[in-house]
Amino acid sequence: MKIKRIGFFLTVLLFSHYVYCQDTMSVSKKLISNSAFTDCHVYKNGLVALAENGKIYQINFPEYSFSILSTYSFATISTDRNGLLWAVDSFSQVFTLRDTGWHSEKVIAAQRIWGIAFTHSNTLFLITDLGIYNSKTEMFYGINKYRHFSSSFFARSKYRPACFYMDKKDNLWIAGYSRVSRELHVFSAKKNLFITSKLKGLVWLRDIRSIFGYKSTIFLANLETIAGMSAIYSYQKDTLRRIHHHEYDTMRFGPSKGMEEYIGAAFFSEQDKSIYYYTNKGLFRAKYNAKKNIIEEPRRLVRPSYTWNGYEMESDRFAMLVEKIFRYQDLIIYLNKEEGIFIIGGEKIINLR
């Protein structure tokens, strides 16, 4: 959010402490957990959220009442295509929550399970420190023969995914960090092998924050932290195209002052065929034209929400800490790993912490 200098000095003189900056929409806070939330998913008539201390909470809409589903410490959660809740503990034991309670499904021979994904036929895949685990074959696939890097291993270099997405063809797209670099991998859940370098036109991006899709098109939201040159790319028909901030192509040193943008997370809404994304300038929506593979001029829906402490970089930091964003019915929900879950609907914002 851009704040005029005169407003900044008045803030310092009058208050000299934290002031909550917001749009005209009212913000209501509700304390749920004494520990920060690390993940959340649509679940039943609301959300299921994982706290940093390992507890799982069920949050009910629209009253935002909540209950603790488990005091046992879990490390990762997800919901499958049928809405069933899955959870993994720090010992790599996989659980499901059924009508009769928590059930242990299996123990995986991996030290760490980073993520849970499901194919369109609802087959369980796990992203682990030994590679991609297929629950049907009960095998790990960790060797990436088609990788452009010097090492031939996918996850044995302690690869940690920042985001992942199962596309319509059951290809698992994974972006994240290893000990040596930031990387993008594509794993075929049908063929049980990596197909990254078989995808023509796919190039290395600095810091992918979100991967999402629409039909056969894959979208990549990339954060360029050096010069504020965040962008959204589309990948279709062997071509990677920048569809947001294409004007940066002709700039040698980044955008002009005041035009910097840092994208935290994004998603595609099939409900209105639009891309929603959160940046240091707020929450935006841009209509996507699938025939032309372009987006219309983005429209800001909500100004950025963050705690103002006198430093301009705070708005950038808040956006970069937005881990995920998605839609549930007419609500837009996003998770900031320090500030909690934000739910936007009607004329108000609910901040669950």
C-alpha cells in the first residue's frame, strides 16, 4: 500500500506506535489458537486449520465457531477429492479422520513428509525427503533423469516444496528450495517419473510462490524479490508467457518507483474465470481471456492489511508471507503465516488467529 509522506509523519507524531492500516472494510479479529496457523483447507461447512503447535482446528461458517479435532501433534494436513481429512505426524505416520475417529492408514519409510496430493482418481501421493511416494505402488520416486541440474536426485538434497499443484493430467508440479537452488519439478503421477525437461519452453524462474491451473493451462506466480518485478506466467502449448507485468520485458533495472509489486500467492477461480492474487498493494482480481491467453486490467478489491510500524517494507513483507489463497463459495480466504487466516466477504474482513 502506498502511503503519502504527510500521512506517514502525522502517524509518527500522533501515535508513535503500531497502527492498523486497512481499507474502508471493517476488520474483526478472533483468537482461536495461541500458535500461528501453518495451513488451512476447505472442510465440511468451513475450514480445517493446522496450527504451528500441531493441533488441528475445525472452523465453522458463518459463525466462526471452532473446535479442536486433535491435540496430537501433526506436521502436515490436506483433504482429498471426497473431502476426507488426512494428516501426517513427525514420525511419517499417515492418518485419516473418519466418522469413528482418527485412523492410522500407514507408516512411510521417510524422515519427512512435506506435502499431500491426490490424483483425480483420488490416489494418494506424498512429497517426501526420499522422493514422490505413490500409495498404490508403495514406492518412492526420487531420481529425476530429466533434470537440468548437476545432481540427478529430486529430494535427497533436502528439497522443501514452497507450493505444489496436481494438474488435469495428473502431473504434480512442485516448486521450492533445495540446498543448492530454487527449483521447479514436474512429476507424472500416471507414469511415475519426472517429466520436467520434456516440457518444451519451460524455463527457470527465480521464486515461484503459487502454481495453479485452468483446463490445460498452468499458471505460475513468480516473486522477484530484488527489483519488485513479480509476474504471473501462463504455460500452454510448450510456451511460457508472461501475462501480468509484461511491460517489465523492456526494462533493464526493474519497474519505476511506486510500481514495484511483490506477489505472495494467487489462484484461478473457475466461478468467474479470473485470477486472484495478493501483493503489497492489496488483493486483486484480473479476468482471464482463455482464447487470447491474456488477462484484463487487474482491479483491486481490498487494500493491503498489515501492521504499520513506520517502515515501508512492512507491506512487502506481509504479502510475501501470504502462503496460500483460495475461494470458498463467495468468500476469499488467504493465509499469512504470521498474521493468521483472513476471510473476505461482504463488507468485512475476519482475521482468525
